[in-house]
Amino acid sequence: MAKKTNKRNDQPKEKQKPDFHTQVKYRKISIDELKQIYKDHIKWIKTKRKEGKRADLHLSNLKGLKLKKAVLAYADLQQSNLFRVNL
């Protein structure tokens, strides 16, 4: 019996990797840099976007951090590694 193939590239289905398993290169952020980003973000929220800066943490590796009381409303966390982050 012939193996089923994918029409896109004629590879057997079991050997083709799904798109969501692609390697992502996360940004490394130091604790000091993260503190400054957070400080600017809080200022941005408190001044209703007039001062400070929105937290841009997209594609960041935040794995295992303790951010329990952090206010991250409106922060950009797209595709960030939040594995075992204590929110």
C-alpha cells in the first residue's frame, strides 16, 4: 500500500514538520533592561500615553520570571516565551 503524500511538496506526511515547530529566535533581555522597560511602561499607563513608552517585549525570552504584581496591560507580548512565568 502506498504512503499518503502531501500535495504541496510530495513528502510523506509523517516526515513533514508542521509550521508551528519552526525555531524562534527570542530576544534576550537583562533584568536591568526589563526593569527600565517596565518603569517606562508604568509611566506610559499613568500619563495616559503622553510620557514613557509602551512595553515592547515581543519575541522576548521571559521564561521562568516572577512577574506576579507586574502591570502588563497593553504590553506587546506577541510570540514571547512565557513558559513558567508567574503572572
